[in-house]
Amino acid sequence: MHLFAAAVAGLAVTGLLYVLVGRLRLREQLDAAVQITGAAFTAAGVGWGVFRASR
């Protein structure tokens, strides 16, 4: 039941952010932030994988 509530809340927040981003014309800034965050998580994942493999 908690997983369902969390999923519904996540969808609600996603929908709200989608509307706000569209109205405030923040799409380009959000795209840039997502690319930077994705690159950082990718680098961290590769580093973690190398660390785990070397152990």
C-alpha cells in the first residue's frame, strides 16, 4: 500500500513539475540540469563499478 501511495505521489509531483516548467519557460534550463546530473551519476556509477571490480 505504501508503494502505491509513493507511486501516485511521484506521478502527481511529476505532473505538477511538467505544468510549471511549461508555463515558466524553464525547459532549456531543466534540460541542462538533467544533462549535468546524468553525467555526474554516470561518472559516479563507473567509478563505483571500477572500485567494486578492483576489490
